[in-house]
Amino acid sequence: MDNGALLTDLYQLTMLQGYWRHGMRETAVFELFVRRLPERRAFLIAAGLEQALEFLAGLRITSDERDWLATTGLFGAEFIESLADFRFTGDVDAMPEGTIFYADEPILRVVAPLPQAQFVESRLINLLHFQTLIASKAARCTLAAPGKLLVDFGMRRAHGAEAALYAARASYLAGFAGTATVLAGRRFGLQVYGTMAHSYIQAHDDEAAAFESFAIAQPGNVTLLIDTYDTEAGAAKVVRLAPRLKRLGIPIRAVRLDSGDLGEHARKVRAILDEGGLTDVRIFTSGGLDEYVLRDLLARDAPIDGFGVGTSLDTSADAPYLDCAYKLEEYRGVARRKRSEGKATWPGRKQVYRRYDQAGRMRGDVLTIEGDPQDGEALLVPVMRNGERLHREALDVARDRALAQLERLPDELRDLDGAARYPVTVSARLRALAADVDRRVANA
Amino acid sequence: MDNGALLTDLYQLTMLQGYWRHGMRETAVFELFVRRLPERRAFLIAAGLEQALEFLAGLRITSDERDWLATTGLFGAEFIESLADFRFTGDVDAMPEGTIFYADEPILRVVAPLPQAQFVESRLINLLHFQTLIASKAARCTLAAPGKLLVDFGMRRAHGAEAALYAARASYLAGFAGTATVLAGRRFGLQVYGTMAHSYIQAHDDEAAAFESFAIAQPGNVTLLIDTYDTEAGAAKVVRLAPRLKRLGIPIRAVRLDSGDLGEHARKVRAILDEGGLTDVRIFTSGGLDEYVLRDLLARDAPIDGFGVGTSLDTSADAPYLDCAYKLEEYRGVARRKRSEGKATWPGRKQVYRRYDQAGRMRGDVLTIEGDPQDGEALLVPVMRNGERLHREALDVARDRALAQLERLPDELRDLDGAARYPVTVSARLRALAADVDRRVANA
């Protein structure tokens, strides 16, 4: 997963050369935020901070990388030599992973010498954007199917290796039980799920023989995939097989359905299993699932115990990116803002305060500048000082935070269509600062 | 990029344990194909074969990985020990990268002992799916903006590191000139593009001073971003700065616009530059671009020379995944097919033949079984035998193939709305084989 310092946009390096040439290394403040939420997203969940801090703490430009940069012809030898000592020595404040947030609220602030704060932009966005995207998508499944077993099945169509691994992590953070991706289980300590594919059935001349062969080989982990040819006929074969397996001491834990009208099939299969005395055998489903399908299946009272959610989760298919940005908000002690059309930002070092009602539900945030305390909880906390990490937490701590925050979400924001908007107020002092910055730029 | 053998779905390993337990290691045939094209895609471009073959040739399950598998409690010790010798020793036939293909046409066939052919499924799909997705998206930009400079700008919102790198590769393959992602440039030998961000401008108290400082630091690579405050005012500053830079021997190559109505701004900026004698300065644009925006801008004759296409490209935003599958088509010499509702497959080892009209345009494909030669060009070629690679080609060879094939696309398939459907005929012999398989399963 460590691809090194060159996993960046070229302009970070050309700008660095400019800053170096002109000795611009005073303190800069950048903040990362989402400009506006995608359609059908009423909230987002911050994720990826662990990897972001790891990236910052380990940032080096190796001699091998510097040698390659020299071959491009774009950089002077003295500038390249200066990169040998390049480290991240700045401060970072951030919302801990699992924090719910809204448009325009910074989830991470970097305060560092300008070249450092600039250079880290591309990979910081790359890391925080993706996990935030997936955690936010996964949370919608958690809301749609409370109490159900949710498993990430998305590796094959995730966008590459790192996406598969971080999607597993981010979906666990937002309430999933685990993942099918073995390496994600190993790397992040997640529960790994999985049993058989259709090819296992097809490789046998007879479906019932395939069930039996599989069960004998994995006596502790028997979930049988029953839709390869005919779902209900498959369920009937499971019923006929169960007594023989029982005599061998092998329990059938579940059947999996992967095609057709899952609600309809689940109902029929449940009846067949129950009638055959297999009331303990769970029904697990997969195949084209997303939060909307989960909601609809459960609204129809489909007797489904668990869901493998794949492609739609790992690609966040209905909203495959967030409109996020990492922007310079202050340099040399002077607040700055970008004013490009449709992309203006709030200047200065900001903080977000969140208030709750008496039942503990979120009732509104205030976006203001640092040093302007408001009622409520301050969401950005110190996570790095002088390049040293202050903050490390177990993934389960972040997961508990996410689940607790989902509980505190106002009811209207739990709706999957995301029509409601949460109130985020911009403070008078922040508005005044923005007006100051504009006046200064106009007079420049 | 090498994440090892455990970057897979758990069920591959549980199935392997089943095959091992029952001695099922006869020859299996799997094929990878796309079931149906996304809306607004009239064709796809095969990509990712280089990485797929590299994965197969290097596949090992290390002792460290086996030790970890033992800790899961899911696998027997003897089975885990057997994985020490696990290698891919099979045959692969595939469409070379850059080949245009359609629904149901296999782009890759694996013929290998069942456990091997099974195990490689998850990562093979993961590798081929993503690059094919992005090459197919990028080709639409190539069609929409013929002769324009196209650059991949998508790293920050690509889904992780590997997605960023492979998106750069796949978009180059489909006609892009290069990428902003430095590491992709290094790894794949691509031209790297990039100059400055808004933060560079903002870090200076004055926009004109920022332009000058940048130009002096990168005299050979001067593209100035002019939309931070007011695009046309930025263009006027470029005109005022140009004579001074000229005296220093520094040419301004281009300006970049990143916000607002790009067509309108480009027209005004072009006029300002031309009036100021800067007729050689190119206009490069970025910000929310995709093939539809490119088409519209060029339909309006916007005087734009190049485009940085980012998020929509690297996430294939309007179609973030393909409905692809890797299915068992034959085992122990007997053709197989999955019959799950809506997911039935064509059985057996297949080949695709493509015919062209007299002008060299594609006029129809035939999908048939191996050993049933048809008129036209056979698209699947041998790329691996007994685990040894037969096929290696430079990325530029694949790119030339893709560009040549785009030239041969029927006119109606070049339309970005993708309404037209290319004729793919299923041969009589393949239909007969499918009917045979169904009869056999029904009688089983």
C-alpha cells in the first residue's frame, strides 16, 4: 500500500520548486472539506485518518525517487537535492474517524511550512476521500438493515487492490460485520466471510453431491449456495442432505441466494427449510444489493438474515466520488480564500461545534474560526504536533463512534433519499473574516 | 502493487479446500466476459492483461501467508501445507489490450487444473475490470475531442493508489497524452503534466507576482492558472507579464481555466491573449470535465487546446463498474453453464470472430466454440502456455491498437449516448452446445 512520495500530482513538485526558489516556507494552513454532498446523501462519515497520519509521519523522498526526478528534466539539481531532507513536521487537527459531518465542515486541518502543507495534498485527498466515500455508503446499509449481518463482497469490482482493502475497512467502520476479502481480514483484523461460488456446484455433475462434498471439507463453515440451477429445488436438496450431515456432526449454518427476486425466493426457501425441520439454517443473500434493495426487501418482510453487499458498496455506485477539496486558508498569518466561480471557500482556521437536543440527537452545527468558542462539542481535535502522531485508535473505537453517531442522527436524515438538510450555521466572525479577505484582495 | 495471494475472496480458499479434499484437479475452463454493457456504452476496450499475466506468472502462497491462514481456524493443516507448491501452470488466451469488444464476448480464457483456475478469479477480475472500465471511459473522451491534448487529472479522487496508477495507464492506452500522476509516469513511462494549483496563487499577496515567481522557477514549463479571482483579469495580467518574461527568455506555454463557463471564458481569454500578441499561448481547461462536456464545448467551437479530465475519468463516474463475470464453462472435458435467473452463460471454450466491411469498419462479430472457424479475425490469441507468458507488448503497441480500432468503429457506435447496438451473432454450434448442457442438467 506504500507507493511512496511520487504518488502525487506533478504540480505539487513544480510548486515546491517555486516555493524553494523564492524561499516561501512560512506557515500555511490548509483544510480538507466536502463542498456539497452528493444527491441522496444527507450526511457523511469521516474515515481514513489512520492511513492519512501514517502517510504524513512516514513521508520521505528517497534518493532513488530523487534520481528519477532528475531524469525528467523539469527540476534543477539543487532543488532536487533539497528534497533529501523533506519531512512532514507540521500540526494536524481532524475529526476522529467515524464522526458524522456535513458540507463545508473541515474534517482535517494541516498547519505546516508551505511546501510541506502543499505537497501532501494529493495523497491526503486520495486517502480520506475514498474511505469517507465508502464509510458513508456503508452507513446507509447499516441504517437500512438494522440488526442484520452485513458483509463486504466487493473486492472483484473495487477499483484496484487498495480500494478493495480500504473498502473493507471503511465498511466495517460504518457497521458491517466483516468482509470476504482475505487480505483485509488479515491487515485490519476483520472477520472474514465466504463459502462457495457457482463454479463449485458446476464442477460437480450433481448439485446435491456438490453440497455434500463441500460440507465434508469445511465442517465448521457450511453455507450452501442454492441458486445455480433452481433455487427452491436447491433448498429441497439441502433438506434431504441435512440428516446425513447431522449424523456426521456437521451443521448447515446457512444457505445463500444470489439471483432472481431475492424476497420471493427467501420466503419460499424459508418455508421449505422450516418444513424440513431446518429452522436454524439462516438465509444469506447477495447479488446486486445496495441500501435501496435492502430497504425494499425488509419493507416486504423478506425472511433474510444477512446480506453480502458488493459492487455498489465498494464503488459507491450511486455516488462514486465526493466533491472534496483541500484549500489554502491562511499563509504567513493572513487568511486567504479562493474565489473561483462556484468554488469559493471559507477562509482561516476553522472549527465546528455541534449541539444536541435533550434526547441526545444532533440539532445543528456552527462553523466558525478557531478562538471563537461556541456551545456544543468541538469536532476537530489535535491528532499530530510537529510531525508526531498524538492520535492512534483501534478500528473498533472508530466503529463504536460511528454507530453511536448514527444513533444520534435526526430522524429526517436517516432517510435514504437524503432530501433533508442538516442545519450548519456560519458564525458572524467567520462571515466577517471572509468579507475582510475579499476587501483585501479587491484592494490589492 | 503486489499485495500477494491473499488479495482474494475467502471462498476461493474454502473451495480449494473442497477440491483438495476430494482430489478434484482435472482441467477446468473459465472465461471472463461482460454480461451487458452499461447504459451509454456502445463498446468496451479490453485493458489490464499485462497486469493479469504478471499476477498469474508470479502467483505463490508464501509460508508467512500459510501461517496466517492456519490462525483462522478455517483450514486443515494438511491442506495449508499443500498450498506451498501452489503455482499457476495453465494456459490463457485473451484479447490483446486495446481490443474493442462487446457483451458476452470472452476477453480472457483460463484453462488449468480446477483449483488454479478457480483461485485466480477474484484478482483477475479486479485487475481486468478496472482497467477495461477506465480505458472504455477514456476512449469516449478521445472520440469526443479528436486532436486535442487529453491529460488524466484524476489521482486525488481515484479509489486509492492502485486505481490512480492504473487509471493513468488505461487512459493513455485509450488515447490520452499523459497524466498528472508522477508515479504513473515513472512506472509506465508516461508523459507527466502539471504546473500550479490555486494555492500557489493564494500564497502570494498578488496574482501577477505569483505568475512571475512561478515562471522564473520553471522556465521550461510555464502554464499559468488564471481563474483564482477573475479569469479575464488573470488573462490581462498574463499579457502584461509576457514581455518581461520574454526578455528573460521564458516563454508562456499556456493558461489554465478551472471554473465557470469554460467555453465562454475560453473565448474571452483567447481574445485577450490574441490582442496582447500571445497567439501562441494555448488554453488548457480542467474542472468537472467529462466526455459530454468536451463534446458540448467543442460543438460550441470553444477555443480550447487541451483538457485535464479527472474525477469522472478515474472513477468512470457515469458507469462506475461493469457487469463482468468469470465463469466455469467446462470441467473434465464436459461443457458447463450457470443457469441462475438473469445470469445464464454460454458454455464451452469460445472464440470471437470479427468481420469488417470494405472500408475496414467492423460489421459484426460471431461468438462460437473453439474449433468452429468463421470468416473474419479471431480475437482471442494465446498469451500463456503452461504458466509461461507468450505475450508481452509495449504499452504503445496496445495504444496504437486501441486507436486503430476506434477508427474502425461503425459511425453509430461513436455516439456518446450509446444507443446503437453492435451485432454479435451466436453461432448454431454454440446454441446447440447450450441446449445439450441444459438437457444433461435436466436429466441429472
